[in-house]
Amino acid sequence: MSSSAMVTANQLIIMAELKLFRTSSSPFVLRVVWALDLKGIQYDNIFEDLSNKSSLLLQYNPIYKKVPVLVHNGKPLLESLVILEYIDEIWKQTPILPEDPSERATARFWAKFGDDKVLPSIWNAFIKQGKDQEEAIVTAQENLGCVERQLTGKKFFNGETIGLVDLAFGWLANLLSVFEEVCGVTLIDHEKFPLLLEWIQNFADAPIIKESWPPRDKLITRYQAFHEVYTSKEAPK
Amino acid sequence: MAEDSVKLLGNWVSPYSLKVKWALKLKGIQYQYVEEDLQNKSPMLLQYNPVYKKIPVLVHDDKPLAESLIILEYIDEVWKQNPLLPIDPYERAKARFWAKFVDDKCVPALMAAFSKKGEEQERAVKEAHENLKILESGLEGKRFFGGETIGFVDIAAGWIGCSVQMTGEIIGINLIDAETMPLLHSWFQDFLEIPLIKECLPPQDKLLEYIKELHTKILTAAST
């Protein structure tokens, strides 16, 4: 076999060892995509139609039946934040978690806060109407206020480079303005959230991150459809 | 003093602060314990955990850490003796997955089974059973989630054993029976027999009284 053919064959083997079951723009999928890409890891993308999930996905994730699932050497990894920690432990280049244990704990805390509090509260503000929406917006902004304060003196949550918390909040950078446009409310403004808005720009412009950026028009269409479904169920108050 | 550098803010009924106590005990770490009155939280707690204002909070060298599973990982990284998480990254990922499954799926279903009535309770009990059965599969036939000795998931999930026994008495429903969940059932028994685990448990009769009162309060509030 020629050396170039050997390289290709090896690449195929390496690629075959790592598969990512995904959709094109899920917040939880993208954080895994970004982590793999930042570390320069080769992998196969397996796109799932969530209305018609593949038997492989259901076999790899029978408990939650969700994406992302990362399959490494035939072994499935589930839950995006768990996957990120695994990726960081196996591939040591471009670390996404700091070395210091208390900084690691802080990063894990904010990543969890994002998923437990920020995302649900913003989703709530997106799907509610009338007085319920007003209250939901207040809660969302309180949560975003906590996040804003974490950026004091830093370009990224991780400092000079992108880390776990940046990847965990990455969905904010591509979805927040989409939500605002679709439901006609402003969640963050320059007066109260200057650092967050700057972070959004820095993250969106970052090399590698921007190469897997979901097209905005597709997001608008998608979330417009969600918004119609949810707001037709809720009676305005 | 070594004890000065580690402080745990907790509450005697909280399973979340119990998890941290177990981890500290397992590793033989000296610490100062501060009991928080959750109806009247101390300025110290509010300062250390302004985001959630909850216990447990571990303070190490004046640095506060919150969220029980995150605290467990921190303890494991700083004090290397008697490791909680396995060495192999895939096994670590499985452990993190199961600990999260307990919090995301088992706990809410158990809470609902405890606090609801009638059909809602029936549905919650069914869901709790299903989720506990799934948790049982995580044991993979081992004695403990950690293998021959306890580890991360055992500490994250073991408190459910006590809780389920007590709430089972109160609501009259056996949530973990030896017939349908033999492995989980014997896991709970074995876990609760471990001396350091037993030593950290709150007084069981006092806890039962507390949970009975809580149950009455919840049902009264629900029917008004």
C-alpha cells in the first residue's frame, strides 16, 4: 500500500472509531461538536431525524432516546456535559477545563446553572404570553445577571480561551437573538448586559466555533414554528 | 488546625449534605460542620452561595463550593485517598451519568410519589418504579456501583435507600421491593450496613417524625 493510501486507511479507521449522533443545531449537540473541533478530533456525523429516530440511536441511548450520543470505540457516551468531560480526559490538547480543582468546580457550577436555570427560564420567556411572559422575562434576566457578572474582566468565561462554560452557554450566542426576534421581546440590552453581548460577539467570531455556526435563517424558521405551536396552546392572559 | 481549612454548611435532614459528609468521612477529612436553619439562613450561607442560597456548601481555604455532585468531584480531586470516581474515563463518564440520572429522574419521581394523592400518586409511583429499575441496570450485577467498594454513584444514590424505607412506611407503598428489584434492594441493604455510612445518618426516629410532619403539611396545603 502506498503511504498516502495508508494515511487514508488510518484516517478511515480513526473516523470510524468516533461517531456523533446529532442534529444540525441542537444546543446540546453543538457544544460537543465545538469541543471535538477545538481539539482537532476527527469523527463521523450521524444526523438524526428526531421525529423518526434511528434504531442505532435507540440502541445506544435507550433511557433518554436523545442526541447527542458520542460513540467511541463502540461505547456510547450520553449527556452533553458528561461527554465534554470525557472528551477533555481522553484528548488532552486544547483543554476545556482548568487544572485547578476549585476553578474546575466553578466551571462545572456555571455550566450546570446554565442548563438548570438559564435555559429553562429563557425558554419560558419564549413560550409564554401576557403577564406570564412578563414574569418569565424577569426571572430570565435575573439568571442572566448572574451570568453577566461571571464575565467581569474576562474575554471568555474560561479567561483568554474558550472553555467548558463558554461551550455550555454557546447556544445563547446563536439562539438568544433568534428568540428575541421571533417573540418580539428584548431579553438583553447594552445597558444591563454589556459583557454578555460582547461575549456573544467574541464567541460567534472565534475560529473553529464559527465554522459550525447554525444558519440564522434556519433557526428563525424552526423557532417560529415552535413559537406558533406553544402560543396556540396557551391562552393569553 | 487542619479542621479549620474545611467547613461544611449543611442541614441534618438534607440528603445532599449527607452525601458530602459521607465523602469527607470516606476520605478521613477533618472538617468543621455548621448546621444551617433553612427557615432562617445565616449571612454566611447567603454570602457563600448567593446564587442558590442552599446547602450543602463546602468551604475549603475560604473558597466556597456549591452543588453536592460538584462538591464530591472537588473532594475527589483534592484528596486522592479512597477515590470516589474510577480511573478509566469511560467508567468515570458512566458514573457521572448515573449520578445525574438519580437527581434528574429518580428524585423527582420519588418526591411526586411522596407528595401526591390518588391517580397522580399512582402515576408517580409507576414512574419511580421504572426509574429505579433503570438505576438497577447501572449496577451491572456488581455489589456496589463502585465495584467491591463504594464509589461516586453509591454516595450519590445511597441515601435513597433510607428515604424510600421511610416514605414507604408513610405512604403505604413499597417503592423498592426485593422481588421486582432484587439487586437494587440488596445494594441498599449492603450500603446502609457500612459503618461509616451508618455513622453519618441522622437519628432515624427523629427523621421519621420530621418526614411524617412534612407529609401532613404537604397534603394539607394541597387540599386547601
